Amino acid sequence: MNEEQVLKLPLDPEILSMNLLENPGVYLFQDADGAVLYVGKAKNLKKRVLSYFRASSDRSSKTARMLKAAKILDYILTGTDKEAFILESNLIKKHLPRYNIILRDDKRYPSLRLDPREPYPGITVVRKVKKDGAYYFGPFSSSNAVRSTLKWIERIFPLRKCKGAHLPKRSRPCLNFQLGFCLGPCIHPVAAGTYLELVEQVRMFLQGRNRELLFTLKNKMETAAEARNFEEAARLRDQILAIEKTIEKQHVVSNKTDDLDVIGLARSPGHSQVAILFVREGHLTGSCHYPVKDEGGAPGEIMEAFLTHYYSRAAFIPSEVLVSDLPEEPEAIAEWLTDQKNKKVVLIQPQRGQQAGLIKMAKANAENQLQARQSLQMEELLQKVQTALQLKKLPRWIEAIDISNLSAELAVGAIVAYRDGRPAKEDFRNYKIQQKTGIDDYGMMAELMRRRLAKGSLPDLFLVDGGKGHLMVMQRLLADRANSDGPEWAAIAKERDGETGDKIFIPGRKNPLNLKPGDPELHFLMTIRDQVHRRAVGFLRQLKKEKMSESILDLIPGIGPKRKKALVQHLGGIEAISSAHLEELLEITGLNKGLALNILDFFKNIRDND
């Protein structure tokens, strides 16, 4: 690979435009200290880098954050697009940039290993695939899946089960030999060719080449029967039946006999999930799932990261790889896969037909795994909330309450509900505060809580937007319900000048809880508090706008309370009413032409006098 290192450049579009070339290459955004923030590749380095500095509504929040932190651009020219792709992959592994999609090796899926160079090879379970001349099969989705497969192999194919590359010294055969699960080469002479033929059968079985394997075994069974070797023919018959029974459990998903990998991507904010389905000779033989943590990367970027991560260590690469989202440089990826396999590999994003159905299946698997993972993470988060707030039970149902006011005459309350950690919008509520005795936060909060308590079934936890005073209001109202089945309560106060982080108050404790700003349980409670605060403020603004609309309509002759209500309901607000045409006004029940003309003249005079 021919590479040419170029001097680092400041992130000034004019300087970059004068110095960058229209060649393939890799670029590195760095911060002021030289730490690599992001590594990218491009067919046209100049065009790609300058695109970052053009205003675009399509720019992700992740890219915006990266550009804000970046101060320097480094880049490397390469001879071809494929060289740029390989170099990018190597630099990402080296620097682990914050803003690249990185799949870490926190979990290696198990594979099976069979080394034909050993005199009498046995099959073993490994976690790492090496280029050492051995056969590798997998990866398998779990340890249970690999153990189940290994169990089937041991029943169908009598390979030796003892560990180590060399045969142990024995004076008598082991139990596996006596049960017919091993040829016993440690005590009986077994021709090397016979044993290697068995190894080849195992290889065909694990590669999904079952049709070919069954054809071979049936021919051998017929030959044994013709030679009147009935014991061998019976053994082969049992082996064939066992293989056919295994195939029955595998769903036929394709009428093609080629091997396919089918890769589907599912996404949610901050997280992605990739599912890969293995289709061998038209049968769905297995699957694996990979979680991906990302900060808003594009689907093509996530898919490319997965492909390079997975196939750089895969035991087997099929001739066709189907993907739900094309990577950013599909031609370079396909060329790289071809080099890895030493045989042509096609990368396809199917749009219709049977293959599109396979993609839909892979995406459904990814979405299911993503939801399951998020549910598990939410369960762990709720357990942390329970521990931090010293609650008697897990807060699966949380309701947050807040009030907002401009005056005693214009005050509102809001309630938002979370069930199992997710917003339950059907339970969100707005309230108009009814008391008119001046601005009294505690009194308004008490009114809101009394009205909520009158509604019936209550949550596990009430969370109030406020401090110790608001907590005491909650305590007085809920004192008679403080039992094992009743709701519990806490208050969350916003950060003030000179303080660090929001404060959580709970009953029976004078000082706030000692939670750090980065604690996930604090961030979760802040998210709920912010949700209810936004709802309360939004409802107050809505009422204020309506009140202003109603007050100005009072100045129009002939417009009383009923007609004001009809105008607002039909047209939506003062701005729409002021710009309405005569025909629109006449559509409103209760408005005749004279009143409609009064409204038009009223707003025309306002505009003329502006």
C-alpha cells in the first residue's frame, strides 16, 4: 500500500481547499492536543472533507459535536479506494476514536475447531478464530447452541473425544468406544484415510452441505449392503437418519442452494443491534446478535463497522452477503470480502422477492433483541433507582408532578407517567389550578395532589419537581397511605448557583442524597422531571395564548363568550382569526355576514395602525 503522510492542517475551509487533493485517502479529525476524534475515508479526499463545512440540515448531532471539538485535520493519501478502506479500518483499531462506530470484543461468540493436520483430530470449542490451517465453524449464538451442536456431532460422527493433539495411552477402550461414539484409534488400528474421511463428513455437516453429505453416505450405504457388510450399512443408515432429523429442524428459507449471510440492523437512540442469519443450502441454520453502541451514526456507517469487524475474524464467508443497509462504500467492502475469501463475494441490499423477505426476518430478529436488551437495561436502571431512593419495591410505575403559574388566576399543573421506565403518554394529564388565593406553590401542589389522589389507583413512586418544602407537602397528603402497598415519594430540585448537580430529597433524610451528576439513576429521574416541567410550561403558554385571544376578541362589537369560543375552536387562535377570509368566517355557526365584516374591519384597523 502506497501511503503519503501530509502535514496537519487547521480546520479552515479556505486552507483545506488549497491543500487537499482529489485523491483517495483517509482523514483524521483531531482535537487541540492531537487526540484522534474521528477517522474517515474518501474516494475524493477534498470533496469529502469540505462537505463537513457546508451548512446541512442532514448533519447529525454526533457530527456537529465532533466538529465543535476538532481543531486539526490530518490525512493520508492512498493509491486506491480499497487501500483507503483497509487503512481506515486499521487506524480505527489503533486510535479507537470517540466518534467512530466501534464494535469492541467484549464478547467472543464460540466456534468449533477441527485440525485436519493432526493424525486423529478431535473437535474442540474455541473463542478465537486463527489463520492456522485448521477448520473453524461458527460463530454460534451462545454456549448452549455450540454444546447442542457438539452433542449432535458426537452422536452422529464417531470422532475421538479425548483432549489434546496426540492420542492418549490406554490399556482398554473408553466408554465412548463401547457406546459406538468413537472409533477408538487409541487402542484399535484405524486407517488414517478412514478417519480423515470421517473428518471430511463432519466438515460438510458443519458447513451446511447436507445434501452433498447425504448423497455421499447413501452411496456408501448401498456399497456396504451390496458387499453384504450389513453391520456397516446399518451404521450408515442410522447416521443418515440422524442427519435427516437434524435437517428437519432447519427451516427452508430460500430456493437457492447458495450459502448466504443475511444481516439486519435495528436502531434506537444511542443503541443499535445487528442480527446475522446463516443460510446454508437454502436452510436457516443459525443466527448471532451483536449490540452496537453509537452516538447517532448513519445506518451505512454502522453496517460498515459491523462488516469489517465481523468478517475480519469470521471462520467462513459466503458467496453472497445480504444487508438491510448498504455501507458507505459498498464496492470497497465487497472487494475486501473477496480478498478475505479468495473468491468473489457479492454484497446486496435486496428490494423485493425472497431475499427481501430474508432481510425483513433479520431486521425483526434485531429489533426483538434490541427491545429485550433495552428491557434488561431498564430493569437494572430501575433497581438502581430503588436502591438510591431506598424504596420498598421496584418503581415500575412512576408519576412526576409539577406546577407552573403566572399569577393566581393563571396557574396550571401537569402529571407525566412512566411505566417500566418508558413514557406512558396515555396517562399524561394537565390541570387548571382552581384556588385563587394568591401565588402559593405549596398550596397549588397540595391541590394538584389531592385531585390526583381522588382518581383512584396510584403509582409506586411520586416524583415532585421541587425541594424539601414540596416533599413535606407530599408527606402530609400521603401519610395515611405510607404502608407496604401505598405509593412512595421523592423530590428533585434543580441545580442552583454554586451547586453541582440536581438534588434528590427523600422522606426521613435531612440532606439530599449523595448522587453524582453522571449517575444513570440521577439522569433518569432528571429526564422524568424535565418531561413534566416541559408539559406544565407548555400548558401554561397555551392557556396564556387563549386568554390573550379571548381578551382582544372582547373588543369586537357583537362577539360574546359563545361566539369567542366558536371562533377559537374553529380557527385555532388569534393569529388565524386575524388573517381569516370572509368565506371562512361565514362557515362558523352563529356568525352572520354583519358580524363577520365587523371582525374583518377590526383586524384591518389594527394592521393599518401598526
